[in-house]
Amino acid sequence: MQAYQGYTQNGRIISPGRPLMPDGRKVIIVVLDEQSTENAALTHSEKLKNALDAFVKDLNACEPLPDEFEEIVGQLVKFTRQLQL
């Protein structure tokens, strides 16, 4: 048996570290009466900033792409009109 801690956000259960759970396992979810202090005090903009910081940190930790990456992608994807993002 394994136990994981987490908190709820927008009706979803958030478990730091995102543990991998094998398919077909029985689970029991117990909702405690106490508030989580982990993310409860953060504003929406602070949560977004934290997520962006984590994304940039992970992106910087990636190995650099080989020089021929742009050439290969350029052969596979061609935009014929300007994109509006």
C-alpha cells in the first residue's frame, strides 16, 4: 500500500511530484477537514508565475537540439498564411 499527500484545486486532486499509479489498482481517497497550506495562500498570478518558472527551468535543463532540427522541421511544416495567436 502506498500513500500520497496533495491538495485540491478547482475540484481536482493535485499531488506534488505527480506519482505514477499503475492501471487496475484500487484506491481510497480520504478528504481531510483541514486546509492545505501548500498552495492555499497563493494568488492566481503567483500560481501562474510559479508554473512558468518551473517550465522555464525544465526547458533550460533540456539537452540542446541538433543544428539540423530547424531544417528537418522546415521540411515537414510549412505555413502558407500568417498565424494569429
